[in-house]
Amino acid sequence: MASNAVVEQVLALSQEGKSVTEIARETGLPFRQVRSLLAKAGQIEAGEEQAEDAEGSGRKREEIPEEVLAQIEARYAQGETVIDIASSLELNYQRVLRTLRERGVLRQERRGRRAKGNGKAEGKGPAAEPSQQLAAEVLELAQQGQSPVQIARATGLKVRQINAILQRGSRGGTAAARLAAL
């Protein structure tokens, strides 16, 4: 519980017209504690505190202009990865991903995973090893200097699968294996 001096300070700042967020910043108290103290003192009502919480959170999603949405969709259709699109447009990765899902253009990016419902309960084992073609693609991306995480995003495989392919490649003494070892 806050001391009387702190409670008085919170109430005084509220009477000056400061918001819950401003009071929390100024006093160093958690937002919820300030809101609770003001509610108990009758300074704010439940509806007001919820409205301010929504306003002060900054969680409102900005609308992306239609021309940018069209650009995202076109670049994705051309094969560019979600992370590359998001980075170049200075947008959040999850926002670009959500946009593609909402528009129904998001392709299945996890090639190495089991399809839904094909689990062990039905007698099927883990997902098959990546194809030779996919393994060659992984090695080629490694030769280009991409990290295992970047390769995983580009191919839809798990990082551990990428590392296994790179390790197998190093046993063969390929150039990709030497690059992966760096």
C-alpha cells in the first residue's frame, strides 16, 4: 500500500488535471496502482479509467494505405519473404503477416511440417526429411551468406533442420559446409 504522502501526491496531480499515465510517470508508481488509488478516492469512475487505458496504450492499429497493401500483396506474390517486405516498408512483421492472411494470399510457409491431423496418434511418424531439392536450396542460401534463421524463414523449415542439413553438408566437404562453419 502506498504511503499517505504518495496518495496525497497522486490526488493533487489528478486535481491538476493530469492523466493517470502522466501521474504514473511522474510518481514512478505502476499505472494500475495509480488508477486504483484514484478510483478508491472517487477521482475517476470505472468507465473513465478504461477509456484512458485504451487511449494511453497506443495500441490502436494505424490503417495502412490501400496502395501499400497492394504493394505488399504484389511483392509477396513475386516471392519476396514477409520479413523482407516488412523491413523495407518499415512495418511490423506481424502486421504484414496479418495483412496477407486477411487478404487470403498467405501461402503455406512451413514446408517441413506435418499437415494438421497427421500426428503420431494416427500412426504416422515425424515429418519426412526435407527433399534433396530443398536441402540444395538451403546449402545455396548458406553459400550466399544467410544465417540459419534467415534460411529457416525463407524455406519454412525449422532452424534445427537447417543446422542438420548444413552439418550433413560439412561432412561431404562441400563449399556450403565450409561457409556454414564460419
